[in-house]
Amino acid sequence: MTQGKKGTITLTDNENTVSVHSYAAAVGKMEGDGPLGSYFDYVSKGAQLGEPTWEKSESKLQKYAFDMALRKGQLTREDVSFYFAGDLLNQCTVSAYSARESNIPYLGQYGACSTMAQTLAMAGVFSRGNNSYCAAITSSHFCSAERQFRFPINYGGVRPPTAQWTATAAGCCITGTEDKSPYLSKATIGIVRDMGEKDANNMGAAMAGAAYDSLSRHFDNTNTTPSDYDGIFTGDLGQVGSDILKELFIKEGRDISMVHNDCGLMLYDRNEQDVHAGGSGCGCSASVLCGYILPGVESGKFKRILFAATGALMSTTFVQQGESIPGISHVVEITHERI
Amino acid sequence: MTQGKKGTITLTDNENTVSVHSYAAAVGKMEGDGPLGSYFDYVSKGAQLGEPTWEKSESKLQKYAFDMALRKGQLTREDVSFYFAGDLLNQCTVSAYSARESNIPYLGQYGACSTMAQTLAMAGVFSRGNNSYCAAITSSHFCSAERQFRFPINYGGVRPPTAQWTATAAGCCITGTEDKSPYLSKATIGIVRDMGEKDANNMGAAMAGAAYDSLSRHFDNTNTTPSDYDGIFTGDLGQVGSDILKELFIKEGRDISMVHNDCGLMLYDRNEQDVHAGGSGCGCSASVLCGYILPGVESGKFKRILFAATGALMSTTFVQQGESIPGISHVVEITHERI
């Protein structure tokens, strides 16, 4: 890896290639019923996956995504050198418990809902440095997340229109150094940005500024414009955050709207599914990446895309103490051809 | 970085050097009253540091450690390319809020009390890859951690003899690529190990197996024995975990006891200070590393040491659900001369 301007890492260049060797997405029933349902490798029949607790259900989704990515890549666990994982639960505990079964050196990552881009960038850096396979895995689960961050499901609280729906989903990428599509080209690491948002039910607004900052730095550091990409996928700003992001770019004369889409808006059909402003959670962008975006890049349907996962670095404790919610977004550039 | 056997990364070799450019430790009053009190760069008069909440007090400790490490290294924030930080609080929130003030690309790390070794290894990898300065920062605070993991302080619960005392402390290393002591030689990334311990008041026992595993792999992967080091510092196994670790090594015919010490046992005077089995928390090993160990390596008092921070990947939710507590330990080899 070599560093360009602030925060941008080069993964694939003239001398080295870093690519996604294989990938898989495992999702819950509701996500399977959504518009991308047919793209996922595994759709569960319910939210429990035969486990006694939501936390264990979520661990199982991570495990499924990892095992399927290995199988699709004709690898075994022994072939993977480092395991980067993260989730939303306190103490990143779902990831720790799934890593416990892997017997692979583990580095826990936390970037809230931006974690898929963070783990992917880290796995890419370690693959390049070690010429080895690395795993990048994240997950979320509606029932475990709602209880922890807002209210227990049984409480039946009414959610405001700005609220997003935490996806029950997991995604896994196995990175390697083969000279093949999809290539991990570059990554721009997020800087924490705070828009002063204090409403835990308006994550999109809290994250939009961070996505704007990271995408802007990526354009500047790589001398590109939005029109150089045929897809800019934020995840998971939802409707509220996506609108703010596009406005921020239009104000400075850059228009991303023709190539922009948001994983939180793609995962569900908002006319049919009651998800309010869209999907969210580490597993939201992870499953859209591994189910829909990466196959598109691999086949050449997408030539060059940006995956800009977004996270609200929210703590219920800090929010209760009156603090605003900082956001972060990590950007990974993924290409069909080596550039 | 190049990879040797499972999980060991080489940072300094014939072609490249990675070193700790500067470092600083900031601690609370009780830690300042302990046997290492005079080694720390900053000792607060109380636990609050003038802040209205314990979480903000802890954020301030991180900020102090970072600012002092910059000053001691004659750097400014603009000189630092990546900011790796972590802590024990839910959603790694203290680190996110301290990163918010830094304006530096941020990668949140979570390895429970092993996080200082994790951030240091990651900062070393990124310094080497980018030929740049990177920050590795962790913290903990007795009052914020006790409330979250066990009971609020005001409850006055009686702590069992196996319990450890979460240190109010923070440490920061700025890594770089200068050819100077202390060198970051190698790092062995931890594999999650579970000894079946279910008692949230016996973290030492939960972590000892992970320390044993990572140290064993480090010895094997680097063809070294305990006698090649003049210090093996685990942190923070406390008395219970340290005894288990030494026994595990003796069983296989390797004796680490002549060079072993534990950050949790070094930070406090257990005859005078009521800390039961010893200190713990991300800030415990971080402050002992930055206050005591690194100056020793820099001066040549220590020629070659292992810093093996240990973490209990505990979640109160999982423990309440009857799950055992997995442990992890990351090992960083630090040397006075380039080897």
C-alpha cells in the first residue's frame, strides 16, 4: 500500500493486485422478500435461525456468510491468514464469538454501520502486505440491535418516519492478491464528522456529512469526478441522509445523483415493506455489497464503483448525556479491470 | 510487512524499520499513587478531570495522552496519517469522540483490554506501508467501566478476590519509520481462545489461555525461547491469570517466570492499594507500556521485550445468557537494537 493524499490508500497498482477472491451474503426473511432477495446466497426462513437468542442468531449469520464465501472460493479456514470482523452489538461480541470458531488470528473492527468498508480495506491492506487471504465480515440483526439501541421489540414503540430498519444480514469478502476482477483499487479512510444531530432516530442525517467528506476526499485524492464511476453506493444513509448528501454535493457544483444509490434504499421495497427511511446496520451494506454490487463488478456490468459504507458512532450513554452523534464513512473503490 | 507462520507479522527487517517515534501516558490519581507513579507524563488530581461525566473524563485522558505524545515527538496532528484507537465502553465511544477532535482518518479497534497491542500493531503496519506517522491510543476509566460491566460505583457492591481493578489511564504511541529505538520488530495477532470461564469477576482466568497461545506462537514463529527476552509483559492478567499462564508454560517445559511480569500487577501496590487480583482495562497495559516499558527499551535497560496485552471479549448480554468468556492476546516484540 502506498499513501496518496490524506487518508487514501492504494491497494492495486502497477506492481500489485488486490482483489476479492470470493464473497457471500446471508440474510433474514424480510431481506429475502425485498427487491434484492434473489441475489443472496442464503435467506433464512425466520429471524431466529434455530438459536435461543438473537445474538446467537446473528453469530450464525456471520458464520454462514464466512463458510459460504470459503466454499465459493474453494478455500478452507486454514487458508485464511487474518479475520477482520465487526458488528453493532456491545463489545463487538457477535464477531468475537464467530471468530472463536474460526481459529484464525482476529482483529476486531468497529466503525458502526461503516464496518464492512473498514474490514474490507483492512483485509485488502493485509492481503497485499502478506500475499495472503484475509476475511472481512460484518453483520447486524434487527432484534438484537433494536433492543440495545432503542427499545425491546415487545415494547411495540412507534418509530418516527426518519427511523431506519436495522437489516438482519451478514456479508463476507475473502480478499487475496490474484490478478482478477473484482479488484480492490483504493480506499479512503473516514474522518469522524459531526453534524450536530442528536436524534437517535435520524441516523441518516448524522452520517451524511461523513459520506460527503470521504467521497470528496476520494475524488480529490484520485483526481476523479462522479462521472468516472458507474455506481456510487453509500450505505446506509436511507432517504433522509441520501437527500442531504446529494444536496451537499450540488452546493459545491458536483452532482452525484446520476450514479448514486444507497444500500439502505436498495435492500427493501419501501412501498411494500414498512422500513420508514430505509435499511441500516452493518449487515445492510455488507449484504448489498456481497449479494448485488460485487457480482455486478465481477461480470463487468459495473466497471468502476465506490462503496461508501456509513456509520453513526452512536452510544446510548452519550446520547442520553446530550451529546451529538458523530458519523464516519470509509470508501473502497472496486473495479472490473485493473486500473 | 511480510508474514511468517500463522499470525506473525514482521515490521522491522533488513529493508524497513518501524519504530515508536514518541509516546505518552496519562493516568488517574490512584495510578499516580502506585509504584509507577513517577513514570507517567500526566497524573490527574481526581477521576473527573473537570468533566461532567465519566465518559468525558476518559475521553480527556485519551486526548491528553495523544497531545503529549505529539508534543514529545515534536509533531502536530497534521503529521499523523491514521488514528487507531479503542476502549472498553459500548460502541468504542470514547475513542470515536476523541477521534472527532483529531481530524485524522480513524479506524476504530476493539480487542477489549488487548487493544493497546492491537492498535500498536496496526499503526506499525500502516506506518511501514505508508512511510508515515500513525497514532495508537487506548484508554479505560474505573468509573465508566464498573458501571457498564458490573455495578454502578454508588451501589457499593463487594468485589470478590479474583476481581481486578479497571485502571483510569490512557496511553498513546506514535509509530513511524525512523531507524531508532524503540523498534517495533514483529507482532503476533491473537486467536480467540475460550477456557470456559463464565465468571465476569475472573477475567484473568478467561484470558490466560489466549496469552499462552499467542506467546507460544510467537516463540515458535520466530524461533525464540523465553530466555531470548529480558522482559515478557502480559497485561492485564493480574495474579490469578499470571499464575495460570506460568503453569501452562511449565507444563510444556518452557519457563517464562524469570522474565515475566504483568502490567496489572505492576501498576498498583497490592499491599497498600485495594485492587484485589490486580489492575485491568485497556488503559492499564497502555499506561505501563508508554510510561515504563518503552522508556526502558529506548534507554537500553531492556534489550528485547514482548508486550502481550490480553483482553476478555466479554459482553454482559452473552454472560447473562450463560455463555463463557473468550479471551484474546496480541503480542508485539519491541527491541532496543534493530534485529
